[in-house]
Amino acid sequence: MKNLKLKFFVMIFIVLPVCITSLSYLKKTIHRKIRVWKTLPKPAFKLKYPGNMAVIDYTKYGYFKNPGTSKYKYRMKKRRALINATGEGIKPSGYLVYRNPVLKKFSRLKRGTGTHWNYTKTPYHAKNFYIWATAVEEPGVKLFYTAEALKNAGHIIHALKAYHALTVFYPGSACLASNGSYVWYVGPVAIDRIRYLCRKYPELGLEFVDAWIDIKNNTDTNLGNDIVTVTPGRFIKRSSKPSKKDISNLKVIAQRGNGKVILKKYENGHWRMFVNGKPFLIKGVTYSPSKIGESPHRKTLRNWQLTDDNKNGIIDMDEVWIDYNRNNKKDKNEKTTSDFKILKDMGCNAIRYYHVPPDNKYNSKKQFNKKLLRKMYNKYGIRIIMGDFFGAYTIGSRADWNKGTDYTDKKQLARMKKIIRKLVLDHRKEPYVLMWLLGNENNMPGNYKGVNATRTRAGSQPKAYAKFLNECAKMIHKLDPDHPVAVGNLETFMIEYYAKYAPEIDILGINAYRGMEGFGSSLWEGVRRKFDRPVLITEFGCDVWDSNMKKEDETKQSQYHKGNWDDILANLFGTSGEGNALGGVVFEYIDEWWKSIKGKSNIHDNTKDCTMPFFDGHSSEEYLGITSQGKGKHSPWLRQLRKVYYYYKKTWK
């Protein structure tokens, strides 16, 4: 009897409170998890085998051999446990997808015919996933697009596991472009996708660290000579709220320039631009409006600084109007304004402009309307990123079109240097100048003849090109100590040559179109490691035309821009990112109708120009503007502002 009373006492006063406390804790934990998961997007379809682990610690299932070297490998020891942890569609458990009855819905699709490439970005998420998860394709490429399908379908956790598996098992995977001109490596992009998702969903409390894939000899189409150095990365826990760092007392350890525009590097390795002593974030737009019907291909495209079609003494771009209701006619409430006023209201503080020298066969003798440009700065606060093509499209070099600009040809170099010298002397004292920008994707990898799409030989003459860049940058610094010099690069190709042969370059300008996730650590971190200069994204953007739905999608265009701008902000001075971003230049202000591959400049052509990482998987070059010219009847004065314009107006202001 005493034992029974004792048991009752223990049950009531000891065990029961502990159970209640445990249940209460469990309830709170469950609710906490529910709150976290509710913030993630709702998946478009269900997975039958999602795996029993949210993220994978690969050291529990095997070991990494030679990480950080070109001899890296992952050796599995507990294959069955890893299969159970990962789930369907992901190595080594990719075969589980065949057990899912949903797959039968897509059994009519023939395997091995390449048709899976039609399902990279369709709105049919389940079909995208199952087709790619069972595709006959290079394993790493297959896994990347499987992860992409999962991400787009809202399976964020499963997508993270898929991207991570790629970096572990297939870090050097690549696919050849459809035209055979270049190779695209998916491993570095997978790392960028993981970090993007961790940044986008901080409630996951995850951070991806110790990840890097470096590929040497990646500018040719020969995969056999690639040297792939790998550290596959790992997930660590972090607070869902990013910590703020004290940046108020950082010491300056380096400075480029001593004039009106200077660049400072701080002890934490971050860079910052100062204009007239104040911090300056570049919020730029590529500005090249054109009248519908004009085309550089027919040599009819005029300089926007000089056109006055209604002969009233006012430059056309300074008397435009906004078609608010999009009825393609000017209503009483739609007052005349200026493009510069529209840009100022948006928060823009710089435009990118490329001049064409007067001695070139494609341009008139007069180039600049300084009165207009001074007004642009004095009244609207907009500066110019003053560019020179530096031989791109043979502009300045006057090289043979089929051979391209040759950076070993002394006569061509002398012509280009003379043009740059004249440009600098003509504008160095003007208040509207922000910086000098040399080239526009001249470094694009060349074809088999050594001439790239911009008609230069820079891709096959990297040393000569870099040396000439340095020579011209040095000349500019001597002529104009007030403004820095940037190079207009395509991606990060050839930056190792700049580090070795072009130390006079102050800013690395990069044209980059990597997708709505942004530009990724492979860009920001890669620049820091290989050529420690601040970075200006000199071109980024997305067209508004959805080639799948056959209509404009302003929401998706705006979302793409937001993802890119968020990535720039995440890598500014004082952030937890690389700290080498100076800002960005949106491409572009207004649709240009002359870019049609059909050669017609009076039709707004929505033809797919090329494969691009846009929301529909393609680019339609004539729809890249953040504003449009409507139906074209009132060109060059009518402006229709797209959603992305209002996104920047809210964000930049």
C-alpha cells in the first residue's frame, strides 16, 4: 500500500509536471516550425520521397578527398543512409523519382531526344521536375535543372539539397551553348543559387560557407583542358536576423584617385565611392532613346542629344510626355516633361553613354550637346558614365569588320588612343562627368577565327588588350585626376590579365545577365580574389516579353530587376557580403525597335533573339526597356512607364 501511495505521489508531483512541461515545449517547437514553414512558398506539387533531412552534412555519409585542389573527390561510405536523407531526384537517390506514380502522367515524352530543354522555365512545374529528373543528360547539368525546377515550384528545401549535391558530386559539370560558341559551367551557379535562397528566406536560419569552384581555361570550348578547383561547401546555422556590423571607425588602407571622385578601400576589404567628399551609390540607367524607324544598320540612327523633329528649338528628349492610361494619345492631363525629370523622379543619378567618334563612318561630325548635358546635371542631378567603345564593333579602330579590332596593330591603337585623348580633354572639366569607361564586352570569348561578337580580337589577345587598357588608363589619369577609369567587361573573363597587366584600372565594370537571383558570389568573391577592384554592374536587366505566354509580363520583369538590385545591395560597403559593389546600371531606359533580328525598325519585334536566364528562358531584345514607346505612333515623345520603373522609384528614392 505504501509503495502504491509512493508511486501515486511520484506520478502526480514529479512525472506529470515533467510531461506537461515537455508537451508544452514540444507544442511551442511545433508551432515555431509551422510559423517558419508558413513563410516559405507553397509547393506547386507534392513529392512522394522528400527525404528525411532538411540539409545534408556529407561528412556523416562519407568523406571529402583533397578539398581545395583540382584532385577533389567525394567518397560515399553510407549510401543507403544518404539516399534516405536526400530524397527523390537527387544523387544518389535519383532513381526514387521512378517510383512516383505522378511520373506516369509524363510517360509520353520521348527520352533522349533533347526535348527536356523545352522544360527549363515553363509554368508546368511538376512536368519540369519529372522531365529533368529523368532526362538523358550530362549528370551535373541534369541535376542543376532538376534543382531549378524544384526552386521554381516552391520546393525550397529540396532545391537546396539538389544544388548542394551538384557541388559535391559534379562541380565541374558544363554544357555547350546551342551555337557551340561557349561553355556554361553549372557548379558555380549552383553555389550562387544556394546563397540566394538562404538570403531570400532568412527564416530558414541557414548560411552556406566554405564553397568555391574555380575553373581555369574556361573561356574555350575544350572541356579536356579544364582545371577545376573545388571546395564543395557546407551549411551552418545562423540567426534569422542578420547582425549589424560597426563600420563607423574602419580605417582606410588604400585609395584610388585624389580628385572629385575617389575610391576608398577599408581595413575590412570593402570599397566605397565618394563624390565631392560624400558617399555615392551609383543608381544608373543606360540611356539611348531612338526614334522608331531609325537604325544603325541602315546608318539612319541619329544622336538623341541633337534631334528636334518638331523644329521648335527644344531637343525631343527634353519634351516628352507620359501616357499614364496607355491609350497611345496625349490627354489634357498628360503634360510635357523631360526624360531627365522622369529619371530624376525615379532616383537615377547617372546614365551610361557611349560616344561614336566623328571620324567614324557611322556618325555625324557633331557629337555632344554640352548645354543639354549641363542642364541634365545642374537641374536634375544626373551625371554621365562616359564611355568609349575601345574598338568594339571596330568603332575607333576602323579595322576590317571581318577581322575585328587588332590590339597588336599599332595604327589601330594609335587611332583609338587619339580619340580617347580628345574625349577626355573635351569633357574633363565638365560637372556632369562621373567616370570614364573603356570598352563594351570587348573581352567576349572569340570564335574559331578569334573575332568575337563585338568584332574585336581581345578574346584571343588578352595580354595585348590588357596592356593597351593600362596604357590608356594611365594617360587618362594624367589628363584628368578627378575621375576614375573603368573597363567595360563581359562577366569576369580575363580579369587575371587585368590584375597582371592593367593595374591602372580603377573599377571593374561588368555586364552580367545571370538570372533573377542576382550575380552571385562567383562574381563578387571572384573579383576580390583575382583582381581586387570595386565592381560596377554596367549592364543588367530583363526583357518584359514572355515568349511562352505570348504577352508582356511586367510583374516578372520587375521581380527580375528586384533580385538583381537586392544582390547589389547585399554586397555594398558595410554589408555582410563582399563589400565591393558600387551600384549598377539598368539596361535599359526605353525599348529600341531597331534591334530586330529581322532587320525591321518600324515593327516591335518579339522574336526570341537568344537563350538567356530570363523568366521565359529567352531574350527579346526590343523589349528590354523599363519604359516603352507604346504602339509607336508618337515616337520619339511618348513614354509608357512599366512596373519596374515604379519599383526603382520606390527603392532608389
